[in-house]
Amino acid sequence: MKKEFDKKTLEKETDFWNKIKDNLKKGSGKVCRK
């Protein structure tokens, strides 16, 4: 049960960071914080 949860959480974290990296590349280092 815990492993399943950890795996899903990890996938969300990875997706989140990938989006941030993409935004950094597109925005020349400018990131909008919400």
C-alpha cells in the first residue's frame, strides 16, 4: 500500500519538476510563482 502511494507521489513530483524545467527553458529563467 505504501509503495503504491510513494510511486504515485514520485510520479507527480517528477511531472511537477519537469514542468518547472520546461518553464525555465521557455521563459529564459523567468518563473511565475503562484
